[in-house]
Amino acid sequence: MAPPLRRRIFLTVSAGVFMSTMDSSLVNVALPVLMKVFHSSLAVTQWVVLIYLLTITILLIFCGRLADQWGAGAVYSRGMLLFALGSLLCGAAPTIWLLILFRFVQALGASMMMATGPALIRSIFPPERLGRGLGLVGIATSLGLMTGPVLSGLLLRWVHWRAVFLVTVPVGLLFYLAGRRQLVRAAPPLSAPTGTGQGERPGLFDLTGALMWAVTVSLTILLATHATTLCCGRGFVPSTLFWSGFVLTGLCWLVFLRRETRSRAPILPLQMFRRRFFAMAVLSSALSFAVLFFVLILTPFYLARILGLPPDRMGYVMMAVPLSVFVVSPAAGRLHDRIGARIVATAGLGCCLIAVLLLAALDVESSPLSVAMRLTLLGFGQAMFLSPNSASALAGVSDDQAGVTASLLATARNFGMLAGTALAGLSFALHFAWATGGLDMRDFVPAAAPEFMHALTRSFQYAAVVGLIGVAASWSRQGKAAEE
């Protein structure tokens, strides 16, 4: 592939990554404002984030299969256009429920980009430079995350909350028009089998399994986010409805996994998880993003409710995470190319664990600078983990498995984000309600600051447990020699 074409493809993919990650950080900072504007509860307001993550988590595997049939470039470019349309609709939403619906449209486009982006990068970088290529994409990720909080704070304070969504529209349209032809040339449809081990055509698809996946994941998140409304009495004893939902969700998982082991074209190719390097890469990725989103969801509320920061200053503090990612990502990719993922990625997750423990020690008198320092350590750890972990998984699979591998990695990341968001909201809401006798976050008053801090501390402690499991999973992967 000619260098000019490679550069254009890389810029287009990076623009999509920048746009989708910037949107995520834009919305996280805006959650307290959206709660106030629509006077919605925490359980409802967090669905502005949850519907985006849930849709992506469900559809990423679909899009990976679609990429094998249509070509990763075609799927990516159409996803960029759909994302821009969804952003436009979100900016015009008159109610919280329509905003959630339009976030679903936006997420359709984002899932198409996220599922195929790593495969496109893989197509333009040789294997020995894959870690460096993904590290460079990490720069685009960090730039999006870094721009989002600051831009969101400025837009919320000086323009309007609708501008938070509209700002990505011109970016999406511009790069769609500029790069759609180059993307199609870079990754045409596969003519070979998909590599699932059954010799099926790229177009063969388990529709029933896909629907079961969507229902199972949706039930899991609904149960987690609305558990507080399924409890009765001041003691918050789980009701019969809660236990019924819990049992139903467990049965759905069992039936889904059983079907996937027998399907000729599984939506979730479980046989790939028999390879230790791949299974641990996927598991540790999901756990790392769960930890990250515990922090990204709850910290803005701490900054707004306890420290009393305006939106623009909140953005400056939250920028600490992506700023450290921006600095560290290229070095992390190069370290993977030299010594493999096990040491680099595990050390990164160890830093995340320490950062979350430090966040759990925050109090009502902590300074914004002390919060930013903790977030910087968290971003450093995420940067050390992400690109080595992705490169280790992609380097160990064949060309005809690149699409599904990229979609599985993206599914793991988004499932982690989804689980982190749901569990953060659930743990905080339960502890805050227990401490205040049943109040919701929208009913917060300054006198409830001690109860707020109790709920925040407990939530970050749970995140630390998740981070510890992630460290163990990352260390248990095989070394570089075995991966290759």
C-alpha cells in the first residue's frame, strides 16, 4: 500500500476514534447538568450514557461479522455518517427520553466504527509495527478524551447543553466525505471463510444467537441500573420482582452460552477463548474499562456536588486522565513491540488499582489538584495497558479472524464501560439511599455531604476489587514468545 494512501486511511480512522471518544467524555461531564435540566433521577439520567454503551456492546459483534461480508472500510465509513446524524438528532432532543432514543442512533454509528477501526489499522501496519500503530491511535483516543471535558465545560457554561452533541456533527461529515473511498480500498470484503473453524461463508450468521445476546445483555444492565427501584421497605430488602429478574437473567446467560457452543456460526465464537493469550486480553480489557468508568461516572458528581466546581473547571480536572494517556500511549506501544504485553499491561493495571484506592480516600476538603493527580495516575495506567493489550490479541490471529477479533476486543471494552457505569450507579445509589433513608442523587443537599462521601468511598472500593482481578488476569496471560 502506498504511503499517501496509508496516511489518509490512518487519519480517517483516527478522526473517527477522536470523534467517538470526545463524545463520550463530553457527555460524562454533562450528566449533572442534564439531571438538573430534565429533573430526572440518577437511574434515568445515566441512561444517556448507558444506552450508548449498551447499543455498542450488543452490536459490535454484529458489525464485526458485517465487516467480513461488506468490508471493514465500507462499514467504518457508513458508521461515521450515521454517528453524525445521531449527534444532530441528540442536539435537537426536547425530552430526556428522546435524548436517550437519539443516543441509540448515535451508538449504531459508533459501533460500526469501533468494530472495524483496529482491523483497518492492522491492514496498513506490518506485524512488527502493530503495537506502534495502535499506540498512535491511542494518541487520537487521548486527544478526544482530553478535548471532551474542557470543551464540554466551556459549552455548558457559555453556550448550551445542546452544543455538547452538535459539536461532533461537522467533524463526522467532513471525514466521511474525505475518506470513504480510501477506506473501501483498504479493506475490501473477504472472499475466504471467516475462520470460525466450521468453514462457513462470511455471510452465514446466527440470528437467533444474536437476538439472545441482545436480550441477555439488556436484561443484565436493566437489572443492575434499576435494582434500587426493585427493593421494598426502608431496609431495602430485595423484592420478589428483583429475584425473579435475577433468576431470569441467569437463565438467559446459561441458554445463550449453551447455544453458542453448538452453533455453526456463533455470534460469540467461544472457541477463540480457548487460547489463553486471547481470553486474558479480553477479560482484562473488560475489567480495566469497568474500573475507568466507575471513576468517570462518579467523579463529576463529586466535583459538582461536594467541591462546588462550575462545569468548565470540572472539565479541566477531568482532563487529567486523557492528558496522561496522550503522553504515555506512544511509549506503551513501543514497549509492547520490545518486551510483550504481559509486563507492560499488568503494570498499567497496577497503576489503575493504586489510583482508585487513592480516589477512595477523598474527603469533603480534598482540593481539585489532588483529584487531578489521582486521575493522572489512572490515565497513565490505562495508557500503559490499552495498546499493548490490543496488539497482543491482534498479533496472534490470522487475517481472516482480524475482523471478529477487533470486534470482540471492542465488545469487551464496551461491556466493561457498560458494567462500570451500571455498577457505579447501583452501588452509589444503594449506599446513598441507605445512609439518607431513601433519597436519590437529584434530592442532594449540602447537609447530605457525609452520606455522599460514604457512598462514593464504598463505590471506589468496589472498583478497586475489580481492578485487582484485572491485574491477576493480565499477569496470567502467556509471554510474548508464546503469543507469536
